[in-house]
Amino acid sequence: MMRMSGRVTSCCVALFLVLTSVSAVQRLNSINDLKRINFGQSVPKHSLLLLHWFANVVDIDNNNVIQLTFDPNSGDYGSHHYGNFERLLDPLPHGNIRHRYYTVGNLNQGTSVRLPQYVLHPPIEYAGRNRDRIIFRIREENTGPQALHRIEQVYLTQHYETSEHQGTRYDPEHTYQVTTNLLREIRQFSVGEGQQSLTELRDHFGSIADLRDIRNTWGDLACLGLLLFIVIQEKYSSHQRNNRPQRAVRGNTQTDFVVNIPEHRQNYMDAYASRIIAFLQDQRDEIKLEVTTGRNGKAKILWSNIPGDRLKDGVMVVLFKNNEDQEASRTYECTGNRQSGSFDTSVPLNDGLQARLHKVRRLCCFWKVVGEEICRGTEFKNPEAVSIPGYNAHLQLFVKDGKACARLFVLKTFSEWKSEFKKSWIGFYSSPDKATNHYEWWQWQWATKFRPNADLEDSSYNVYEYHSGMAIAPGVQARFILRGEEVKARTPSWR
């Protein structure tokens, strides 16, 4: 009975911790609430820039319904699925409607370049260390390419400091739920076409900002500069608008709003270079995971920069089918205190494969299983299709179960494509240096005999595929031969 009681107590404590971690998340309902956050010390100032962008990239209708304007699974803006494994946020609702958490704002992912320059390269005072993130929970109204992603919850959060040795987990003490009302208020400070008058914004929010100074400092981003001044520099007072100093007095009073942008170009470039060097220095400490092409068409996992304390505690590199997959395909324990290395797996290479780093969890004495996730790499992606000059069609080399495959995208208005390509064929080559008639033995097919793939068709293109028996490997290339040995298009060499 005593042993059972101990187990019950442990379960109750665990449940209590889960519930309290969720309920402890603070709500930010207005810019007034934003002012209470200690930006610049415990919370990066850069998170305000990220929040400003997010508030203006989503759609909010008159019923306060928030719709996402990009596919969160595409990796755009550094977005990816968030598993909520540490129970930072509420568990996802059960039912037929699909719900998912996503995070956005990773400046290191290649697709994050779609973020505006003021987020990617802000003034030095507002530059972060890529710790701030936005998490949002969506429900999909339908599925497929036309899926509508309705946002149910939005959170502003940040990763722990590296010195805190918490891996890539988010800090619950600095995680805040952002309401629709706050997003609406921030949207009033939008930049670009249709932006509001600075004077009206200043008066509406009871600010004492020197607008001339803000215009001179921020230029076309003056509305953003005003928002940052209100949130960071000013102390909120419910009577501030009525008790604001007279404009003549304010004009003779030097503002305390300081943005560290050097006046001289050389000083600015020196500071910018120092910032870049510091940024690159930080990246050396980041864990890197990658899926690439291995032997005989199998997936190969590369890893680097695993901290020594992680190795000492025990970690596993785990292979998943894609970013949303929750069931591991293979696990590989990092042994021998190797901070960098590779695994040649037995898993056939496929589009979407992803490597993740997990803690090792020990059961009994020697039985080891996958524990809490630490971080994840990007998904393996097939190369883009290349155009076939002179025709409304494209050729793509892709991998399926470790084999080299070719895909034809034919514009639906190109109705005569079969007659045009009657004598056309696609060949597979082990190297781009091979002559056209030196394709791999029997690894070719007539273009008109490619099989349709209805799952990939869209409103513009019909899609046709051919799966060869050739193992994918670095250097492999597909070529579209119009007739005889006339090469009309060739794909980049497989990497």
C-alpha cells in the first residue's frame, strides 16, 4: 500500500505541474499589458518586431476570427510543427477536427528570408539571438491545398539561454498568450501602404513621443518606431493623454528614445560587422541535424555540435517520416562521446524524412527508449523541377523509396503534348558527364508512357511519373530528350 500510495502521489504531482504550467501563462490583451514586460533584459526586444510582423501577416475578420495567410507546413518564415512535448501549452482538443501547434520565427531556416528586413536585420539595439518565437494553434477547416488554417491561440515565447542547459525548450516563465485585441492594436501600427497618421496614433495611445525624432530615426518604419517607443520607453498612465506636456515644452525637451544606429557610415558598418561575427559565433554552438543521400539509396543522417553534457546524459538521433510524424522509423544512439558524426541507415530515402535529437530514457537497468525531444533538423526535400524550353512543361528528378524517379508537369492547356512528345524520352544518368546515349542500362522511358499522378495535380498542371529501378546516388541526373539525342532539358546533379 505504501508503494502504491507513492505512485499515486507522484502522478498527482506530475498532473499538478502540467496544469499549473498551462494556467501560469500570462495573457496580453493590450499594448498596456505589453508595457509590463521587461523588454531588453528578461525578454528580447526583437520579439516585439516578430510580434508586429505576425499581427500584420494574419487576417482578422469582423467576428475576430484569425486566419493564417501561409501554409505552416511549408517552412515559410521559419515555421514548423510544435509538438508541445513539455506540456508548455494546453493539450490539443480531441475530435474529428484537426488541431496543431506551430512555431514561427526561426531566422536560421532558409525559408525565413521571406520575413521583412526589419525582422531579419533590425537596428543593433533590437537585434536578438534568434531565441524569440511565436507559437500558434490552428484548426483546419478542410484539407488539401485549399485548407483554411483558423488560428485559435497565439503565444509569444522564447528559448532558454544556452547557459541554462535546457536544450531547445521554451521558457514557461516568459511565455505569454496574445489575444485578438492586442493583435488588432498592433495592426494599427502597420507599415507600408495605408499606414495611419503618426499624430493620430500618438494621440490615440496617449503617447508623448517626439514624432519628428521618430521619423528621422525610422523613416518608412516610423509607425513601428512609435510602437516600440510606446512599449519600451514610456511608462503607461491611464491619464497620460490628458496630462501630456504642452507641445512647445515637449519640443524643447530631449526625448529619452535612443536607437543605437551610428551616425557615420563607417561606424555603422563596423558595428554591423561585429554583430554578424557575434551571430556566427553563436551558431557554432547550435546543434545541426541533416538527412542526406547514403549508400544504395538509403538515408544518411549527419549531426554536429552536440554539447558534451548532452552526450554524457545520453542522446539519440531519431529518424521520422516527416515533420508531423510522431512515430520513429529508426533510432541511433550517439555513443563514443562524438559531438559530430553520421549514420548510414537502412531506411530508403524519401521526401520529407527528418532527423531529431532526443534524450535517452532508461527503463529498468539497460533498456533504453526515446525520451524528450531536444531539437529537430529540416525535412529532406526533392530538388525543384526544371522547365523544358519551348514547351509548357517541366521535368523533376525525385526519389521514391531510394530509387531515382522522374516527374513531368504538363500545363493543362498544353493539350497536344502527347503528339509533341511522341518521340521524346527521359533517361537516367549516373553522372552529368555521361554522353546522351550512355544512360544507365534500361533506365529510361518514353514520355508518353509516364503514369498520371492524380494526387499531385492542381488547377494548372497534370502530373505524370516514371519510377526507375536505379538507386539514387550523388551525381545522378535525369534528361529530357525531345527526339534522337536532342537534349531539351536536364536536371541538376543529385546531391
